[in-house]
Amino acid sequence: MRLSGKVAVITGAGNGMGRSTALLFAREGAAVVIGDVDMAGGQSAVAEIEAAGGRATFLRCDVSKEADVAALVAAAEQRYGKLDTIFNNAGIEQPVTPSDQVTEELFDRVIGINLKGTFFGCKHAIPALLRNGGGTIVNNSSVSAFANVGGNISYASSKGAVMSMTRVLAIEYARRNIRVNAINPGVIDTDMNRRNAKLAADPAAVEEKWRAITPLGRMGTGDEIAQTVLYLASDQSSFVTGIGLLIDGGRVAT
């Protein structure tokens, strides 16, 4: 098992990519601390992990609130004695909106969760990782940091900033045995994307457009994301730091 004896924190793990990653990490031997605002989703993820013989803990966590994120990291050390890796996954979408019509409230909400939430996760994980002699951080950025179709300025801005944050921290802590990387998913079949599609006048057309802009001709899956996060969190990527790994079905290559 690639994470045997490890302890992981995963934000936004009640659903979607975070949940898939939490389940995989547990199967690979990690004790997982799940943070999410969705209590039902977080608790059911823990129940599923425990039913399979794994170890997991859930704390309600709003990543836009620093105290919540600090408590999540503290829970890992208190319950399992250390922290080896954190996957800063929690995020929200921006409804497709012309940029000159984006409200301050919408912009602040997206930035608060996607960017500040990732910063809080890194900020509070780093001291715990240092106490453990090092470890790994994986941040969830997006293909939107590299390729866009417009109408999502707050989302794309937040994810581009996550990439910059990832590089800063990778260089800053490389000599202290902390590796920091990001994933950049394309269109993934998640609750968030399904919810976003339903806001459109023709949801089926939106999903067809997503498939059309992806050279592989389909949406990715949460399990495919989880496998990539596992690679970056584990010793398999021991000489990898400061990158954003595209999982986009070839979209940026176009």
C-alpha cells in the first residue's frame, strides 16, 4: 500500500474528487481526516471508509474560515499523531457570467473558498509537516489556469493564483523536505459540474460542449483524479515539486 501508516487531510471530501481521493487514500493505508461543509456527505464518506476497514475522521470545515482549517489540521495530529499530506481540494464554481456583471460578493466568495481556503490549508499544514520531518501538499487548481472559454473570471483567477502559490511554496520549503504540487483537472464528472450545467438553458448542450472541447471526447472521473493525487502525495513522486499536473483529456494541448 502506497500510503501505509500515513495521515492525510482532505478538504471538500464529502463529494466529488475529494471523496474519491479520500476513499483511495484509505484503501492505500492512510488515516484520513475529512473536512467539508456538507455534514451528510462527510459523515457518509467516513462510514464508507470504516466499513471497508479503513480509518477516517470527519470535521465540519468551511475553508474560507481560517479557524476551521486550523482545527482540521490539529485534529489530524491529535487523533493520529502526525500529518503526512494534505489535499487542498475544496472549491466552488462561478456561474457563467460576463465579467463586467460579476458582483463583488460573487468574486469574494469564489476567491475566499478557492484561493484563501487553499492558502489556509497550506499555512496550517506546513508547521505540522515540519514537525513530522516533511511531507507533501497537493493543491487543486484547474485547467482554467491555462485555458479558458470566458465567463468565469473569478474562478479562473482563483485557480491561476493557486498555481502561483504552489510554485512559491515548493521553492520556499524544498530544502525542508516538503513537496508542493498541484493538479489541473479538465472537465470532470462531478456534482459541481452537473450543478453548473443545470443552470444553463440547455444542460445537455453544455455537457456536449464539454465533451467536444476535450480531445478524448469525454469527461474525466473522480477516480482518475484520485489516482493522480495519490501519485503526487506518495513517494512515487519523490523528485517532483512545483508542478501543475494537467488531467484534462488533452484540452490544453489543443
